[in-house]
Amino acid sequence: MPEAVIATARYFLRAFIEPCRILVAVSGGSDSKGLLLALHSAIGDKDREGFSLVACTIDHGLRPGSADEAAAVAAFCAELGVPHLVCRWEGDKPRTGIQAAARHKRYELLADAAAALGADCIATGHTLDDQHETIVMRGARGEGEGAGSAGMASTMLYGRRIWVLRPFLGLRRDDIRAFLTARGVAWFDDPSNANPLFERVRVRSELAASKEAPAARWSAAQRAASSARAAALIESHVRVHETVAAEIAAEQAGNLGDADWRRALLSVAAVLGGRNHLPVHATIERISGFLQAGMPGRMTAGGVVYDRRPSGLYLYREARNLSALVIEPGETKTWDGRFNVTNGERSPLMVTAKGQDGQWDQRLIDAGLPSGVAKRASRAAPHIAPAAANVVGMSPIQAKVECRIGLYDAFLPGFDRIMADAVAMLFGRERYPAPPVHDVFDRNGEVAGGLPWQGDTRTLC
Ligand SMILES: Nc1ncnc2c1ncn2[C@@H]1O[C@H](COP(=O)(O)OP(=O)(O)OP(=O)(O)O)[C@@H](O)[C@H]1O
């Protein structure tokens, strides 16, 4: 159904709150070339005035020929009259985890390119086939609580900076290829897509052999509803003191049978522990068992102490594995996965755990925490001082300190934004920027039996 490709592009444009400039991330593969071509045709329609396209190709420099492929995409964009940038991944590359590192770098370079070209958002060519592979891979890893439980989101905020939109998440790759073939456009097949050393490639061939499409545990709509409820539970039941300790009322603490509450609690714990992900399934079971038993005591998981007392549940960073960090003038670095610290001084600063500094204990007691909790929690609180022992006269120290929310600051799935905002508020951060598209677009990727635009007569934009 090649016509479905253009129809999906039109639906996507209608989903925008207001017309804007879209950067299309074009690898040179069929999906992203199809996306660029379809958007270019759809924007050509008279009623889509106000939209414009730019494009970018990332040359990861990981295999011979990548620069030539990027040049071929540049030529394709020039034919369409679409401004295009090639950005190359320069510098040292890691020996392990190259796929994940390449993904992070790709989004960073795409966001930089969007800023350089004045684009308001990024569109990628992820398809329903990619979605199925992602669901299978995340399922195999037991990612049942986190973002994995709902598959890939149609919208994703990168680095708190720019929204990445996936208009083709409901389309099959075969339809996109039929569309390109009908237009006489060729594409590259990335040789790594045939390398069985990669998990995705193995999953792809398993899926091709199977007749059943994998389903996510939750749909995006269910996930968004769960997020909203988790946000409300956070607002009602969690207080965070001085960004280093959380307090939860005793009657709510053991309510781990409620999946939304469990996710809310674990998300707050992940921020306190400086983690980017929720714990694995076995750890969640262990935490649930401890809290549901309702007995006073302490357990540690994911770098966080769960301190259960008759007065309530208290969470704080375990005082272990806390390294020192030197920050040069003007530089921003992350300490312990928990705090982004910017040095506003003219000489280096060092961040360590609190050590003997008694101020934190008092601050936490003043905030209303029991003194035992205050004492323990303050041991892992940040202490910022001149890096050189002989530097004096820096009081107060000029440093900007903000909480890092590892779960969401790099990649925030659109359906989790309400919950992410609730967590951000707890830790004194600003809300995340809103997406440029209406919510209805978030349902895009999961319309299995028909395409999202079918029967939808609403005017969105
Ligand atoms: N090197 C790249 N430069 C620009 N965008 C890219 C690049 N690699 C991936 N993308 C974007 O991310 C999307 C999904 O990435 P994935 O790795 O599945 O793509 P691919 O298989 O390399 O290419 P395609 O999806 O276009 O066939 C692509 O459709 C494209 O929009």
C-alpha cells in the first residue's frame, strides 16, 4: 500500500500544534529516505503551508563507504531542494557497546544539526518492523516496569532539548519500499543489518519466520494513563527533602501491588541513586517483598537505602562507592549520576560526599526528617570545595548545582512526560518542554489493524 505512506505523512503534518521546520534524519536506508520523500510530497500540498524541511545524515565513520553513502544522501536532498548537513562522529570510539554509543552520539549530532539549521523537531524513519523488534528485545531483557513495557514511543524528548518524532511507527517497511520503488528511488542496505552478531538482526529473522506480531505489555495510551496516575500518586504521597532524601507515609509505603505506585516509587529511588534505569525484575521483587512485609528495618538496592520506620519509609543514597570529582572553571560535570555541577569559580572545584561537614544533618533535621535518617542521608550529600587544599577565600562557593534525572534527562518517551514532570518538580527541576504535536499522535504507532489516519476526520493543525 504505497499510498498509505503519503497518507501517513499528511496525518503527521496535521498532528502539529503549529507549522514548523522539521529536520529529517536520513541514513540513506529505505525508511528514512521514504520519510523524506513522503514529507516532501505532503508539504507540497497547498494546505500544508508554513512547514519546511531540512535533513541531516550522520557519518559514524565505523565502516568503509559511510562517507560515500552520506554524499549520496546529500545529492538526493539537493535534487529535492532540501538543505542537508553531513555530521561526522569524530574522535575516539569505545571498543565495547559501540551500538549504544553510536546511538547517543547520533542523537547529539542530530540535535546540534537541528539547532544549526533552525529546525524545531527531528523526524526519524522508525517503522512498525522496528517496533516489533524493540518489543521482543526489551521483553527478552525483562524490561517490564520501565519504558520497555510499552515499546518505542512515537514521540521522544532528547536531552531536554528537542523532540524526536517517529511518524512511520505504524507503517510496514515493505510499504515504504513499495512507495520508493514506485517513485524510482533506490536506497542503501546497511551491511550490519545482515550481521547475526547483532541482537536486532537475529530478532528480525526470527520475526520474519513467525506469523504472529509481538504485542507490547501496555499500549501507549495505557502507558500515558498509568503515567498520569503515577504522577498523582507522587504528588500525594512523596516528599523529597533537600534533594537527597524522600519520605513516604507509612500507610502508602507497602502498596507495591499497585503497578503505578511501584513505578512511581522506583522512579524516585532511581533519581536518588543516580541511576538511568529502573532496577531489574529480581531486584524489584526483593524491594517489594521487604516493603510489603511492613516491618521496620533497612535494605539497600540500586545504591539506595530503603529505611522503613514506624513513622514512614525513607529513601536516600547509600554512603558507598562515592568518588571525588574535579571540575575545571566554567565546566559542567555530573557527580555520582545525581548532580550536574557547574564551576563558577576561577579555579578548580572538587565534589566529594559530605564527609565531616555537619551542615547537611541540620538542614535535613530542620526539614522534618528523624535525626537518624538525617545523619545517614547526609553522608552521601554533595560537598563542594576548592580542589587545591591551599585555596582560601571562596565563600560562598560559586557553583550551580542541579539534580540530574537520569531516567528522563537524555531520552524521555512522550507517554511518560506527566510522570517525568512530577519527578522533576520533586527534585527542584523545571518541567520538560511540551511536544510540538497533539497527543493523538502518540497513538500513531500502535494502530495495528488500520493506519492512524483512516477514519480520522479531525482537523488537528
Ligand atoms: N546515520 C544516520 N544518519 C541520520 N539518521 C539516521 C542514521 N541512522 C539512523 N538514523 C535515523 O534513525 C532511524 C532508525 O534507525 P535505524 O538504525 O533503524 O535505521 P537504518 O536501518 O540505518 O536506516 P533506515 O531506518 O532509514 O532504513 C532511521 O530511519 C533514521 O531516521
